[in-house]
Amino acid sequence: MPTIKKCLLTGAAFSLALTGLTLGAAPTAIASTDVNGVHDGLLPNMCQNGSNRSGQSVWYYNVSTKQLLDRSGGRVGYPPVWRYIGGDKGGNRYAMNANWREIKGHCFYPSSASWTYEGRQTAYSDEVTNCSQAGNVSQRVDQSYSTTTTTTKTVNGTVGVSPNITKMFGIDLGAEFSYSWSYGKTVGWNRATTIDVPPGRTAWLTAAPIKRVVRVNPHFWIDEYNWYDGTKKNGHNKWGISGTERDIVDYDYYYDGTSDELRNGQPVLKFYKHDRANRSGECRR
């Protein structure tokens, strides 16, 4: 009768395996102005964590100093945005100080790229040692897995872990893209299998989940871009004095949502069998 010895697989046996990135289909192209490198603080402050996506938000921005104020900070009649230029029968008159602009619009959050990679291999069985020299042994193992979700936020090359942002990635809450992965959900998986171990060998199983990344670049849609000289409102509905596009984006500001790829509602896993020669002393009774 073959002798079987089981040992818990140690972390030293784990390994990391990556596949090449597989770029997914890009969304319909949006004609945008990239403000990266000139107005780096604009989008990370106007469109944080899926905010300002409904209604109209109002901002006051100094294109020279890069100071950004919300509606309360840019109230008419108060510095630093406004200056008094006199009064008449119609009341006091104010003009915007140099380089200040009023920007009205809303944020939206389309996906810009998607790819998959092979995640870290994890032990899916104990080590099974065949101490016999006469024949193979088989050992039944039960395997289980639960999906995980992470989000990272990148601003100008600095990466930080961000809490799960369901209002940005959650399809039930109005995300601007669709997907078939397990972001924001926990999906379980289990199965029973066997390990077949040759004589004098120790074997174990690992599995690596196939992970999907969806990258979201926040955008701001401009309803109005204005400046005031004290007598009239000047402006249009595009970015900049000369006017270019209504949509602005900073391609160095993005969120990566990472979760497990699903197939038929179940996590996709790649399985590996490992084995090695028995070590001295492993089969002592």
C-alpha cells in the first residue's frame, strides 16, 4: 500500500506569473482637450472619486496661478476673483481680476482602456508526498476561491490605493461603460479534484486568477467658459479663450479598477500542478 504524507504548502512555493497585457476595445472616441502638464490640478479637484456627475457644478479658476475655487469661494463681489469697478443707478459693478475664469459643467467617467493579466498563483492543495517507490497515489482535494476588488488612483505618476468607488465602477449606479467582470461583487467558486503523485515525489496544486483592469479617466464637460469685464459677460462653451473642445481631460489622472474576470458567472482561473523529488527525512516513520 503506497504511503502518503501531506504537508501544508508554504509561501515559499508561491510564484508570480504574468501574461502580456491584452488591450480591450476602447470607447467611442471623444474629442477632448488634454490639460495635462499645464493645468495638472484641475481635473483631480473638479472630478474626485466620481463626484459632480449630475447637474451643473460651477468653478472659478486662475489660468496663471492655477488656483481653483468652487462656487462659494468665487462669490461675486469678493476677492480674489472679483474687484469693484464703480457704481451707478443699477448698483455696484464688479469685474473679474486678471486671468480668472468661470467654468460651468459636469464630470463624467468613461473607461479609456481595459486589459487582463494572470494574477498571483495561490496554493489550492496541501503538499502530498508519495513515500512509495512502487506506484502512483491519488489524493482528493477540495478547492475554493472568492473574487477580490481593488481600486488605485494615479495623479501625475503618483499611485495610491483608493477605496472601492462603486459610483464610478458600479453599473447599477450609472457608470458610463458596461462590463462583465466581478467588480463590486463577491463571487464564490469551488470544486473537488485529485492530485496524482508519482513514486518518490511530492506534488501540489496552485491556481492563478485571471484579473481584469478597467481604466477610467475623469472628464469635465463644459457648458460655459466665461470672463467678465464689468460691463458684459464674455465667453463660449469651449475650453480656453480661443475655444477648442467642450470636453477636457488629464490623461495622467485616472482610476484603475481591478477584479476577477468572469466566465458564465464564475471566476476564470488557470491551474498548475507542481512536483519535486522527496526531501531527505520526509518519509521517515
